[in-house]
Amino acid sequence: MKKISDSTIGRLSTYYRTLGELIEQKVQTVSSEKIADLNGITSAQVRKDLSFFGTFGKRGLGYNTVALKDEIGRILGLKQNWNVALAGIGNIGRALIDYGEFKKQGFFIKAIFDNDPQKVNSELKGLKVHHIDDVCEIAKKEKINIVIIAVPVKNAQSVIDQFIDCGIRAFLNFAPTSIKVPGDVMVKNENMSIELEALSYYLTQN
Amino acid sequence: MKKISDSTIGRLSTYYRTLGELIEQKVQTVSSEKIADLNGITSAQVRKDLSFFGTFGKRGLGYNTVALKDEIGRILGLKQNWNVALAGIGNIGRALIDYGEFKKQGFFIKAIFDNDPQKVNSELKGLKVHHIDDVCEIAKKEKINIVIIAVPVKNAQSVIDQFIDCGIRAFLNFAPTSIKVPGDVMVKNENMSIELEALSYYLTQN
């Protein structure tokens, strides 16, 4: 399979949501133009993104919403549940533990970690707080696939290294710093000020 | 000026951070290849993104890191401070109030709103909680430019409408729902499960 760009994958996630909303509205078929319009992009982009994965829909008839959502869900790996661990239970960490969108897409936080002795062994929203040094044992026990990093910048690299040593290969990083990882490990960075910058650009240019 | 795509603006934010890190490491010039490499994209993409805004750097000499960061900051509107309001002080809202990255890029939360009588008029991290019905008065007094929406899905549209009625044109929306706004209003949606889906894609395909 061709190497697919991160932006294509990000747009597939967006189409997946759009299709979900259309299905809720009982819409059975949809054109690439309509999907494009709902997301502020061109229909050529929609068709190009989908073409990487095969032929969907029929020329002139559009896409069946249910079938296309199903297919995109399969491509994105959303047909299974994922066991997620969370490292760092400060403000952001606590907000993420019961973030409804994670569960809705099949991402379940099964283990939480911190290194603060005051927090370790306490319970938070039904989950026991483990010490960060116990990652290997707990990650194995809970069959963790993905780890969310919500620790301070100064600890982010070492905490990720600990998880990598236990075989974890996928991280969502909320610490605003660049992380170095081996080639077979993927880190997605979540920096919430980037979207604000798109707004300041908009307000500056318009 | 040509219409610039959202992905280009998002990448400018990324280059801005990369340049900041290079400057911290005392790096004075950088090639498009190096910027590309640090961000996992092609150097042609970096050059294309920058070319929308003029000619930077000298052929064969690369870019001056300080000058390019400064220029991108100017393009993104980061040479000024922005006054931000936050609506909804649940878990995510509370995590955002003291999110360091916002302040670092010049986004200052100056007013917070909720509709819970238990919370209104209380104080949170030095800010008084205002009732959502007082948006116009407070937004004017605090010269608010941008509003972050962290209210439940069922309230998101009506809260955004209230702010639009007071002249606000830029929103960062954390409520996982599509929002309808007039053409001169910009809403950026922050859905933290989208990055997790890129990870599940990666784990599924590799």
C-alpha cells in the first residue's frame, strides 16, 4: 500500500464524523461535493483521499453513507477497541479520563500513571493510580496499545522511553516538546494552541 | 493574497515551533530539507507553504532561523496578544485556564463563563466566573477577540450564537458537534480523538 499522508488520515477521521452525522439525519447517499462542502475543502480532495483505499460509490450515484463510514472505520482501525494508558494526572490528564469522544470511537483508558507519591495508589474515576515505574507490569496486564502522555515537559521524554522499553509503539503526546523515538514508534503531538493560531491568522488577515 | 489552506496554516504553526527549538539550540540557518525532516514531510512542501507569503532565505544558503520565525509569527498574527474568553468550566475548561502554551503564544484567558448557578460569581484561578448571559458586557469590557467553547454538546450552538450576537468572530470549539455559523465567523474544532485515530490507523497498518 502507498504511504498515506498524515493529512489524508486526518481528513478520513473528519469524513467519518460527517458520515456519522448524515446517517443520524437518515441520509442514505452522499456526493463527494457534499462531503467536501460540509468540511470546507474541494471535492477533488475528497475523491483523491478515498482513491488511495480503493473504489467507493458509483459514478453519478454518490456514496452509500453507511457503507462508506464502515469502510473508513475499518481503514482507521476503529472496528476494534483499543486499550489506552494515561501518564500524568494533572488538569489535562483528569479531563481526558472521562472524555466521551475517546470511548465513542473505541479508545478505553484502562490504566493511569503518575509519579507523585501523594497520588500513587489513590483512586481516580474508578481507576487506581499506578507508579510510573510499574509501567511494564501494568501495560502487559491491561494489554495497553496506546499511551497518552500528559506529564510535564521535563518528564515527557523519559516517560515515553519507559513505555517504549515495555513494547508500546503509539503515543499521543500533550507535552509541548519534541520527542525522539525509534522509527517503528509513532508519536502524535496534541498542541491545543495550534488551532488558536489558525484563528489569530484569520483575524489578522480578514 | 491567495486563499491559503488550513493545512498550510497548521504547518506554519509547526515550522514556527521547529524554528523556536532550533533557535534555542543556537542554530542560525536552516534548510527546507532540515525543517521538512524534523516534521516528517517533504522539503517541497515546506518551500511551497512558505512561497505563498513571499521569498525567504537565499538559494543554497537556507533560511535565517530568527528572521523566518519572526516572519511566520507576523503572518500568524502572533506579534500581538489576544484576549480569549472561555465558556464552560468543566474538566476540559479548567485544564485550559492555565494551559501554559496559550500564554506562551500570546493567548490570554481574560474572562470565564458558565451557566451553573453554583459556579457563577465564584472565583477560579484568579478569574471571576460570569454568567453566560452577561457575555456582551464582559466581552466588550475585556476586549475579547477569541472564545473557547468547552460547554456540553447540547449547549454549544446556543452559546456560540450568544457570542456571535456580541460581535465575536473566532471560536475554538471543544464540543464534539458541528456548529453552524455565518460566513464571516470562523470555528476551529478541537477533537482530541482524531489524533488517536491516526495512531489506531498506524497500529492497524503496520
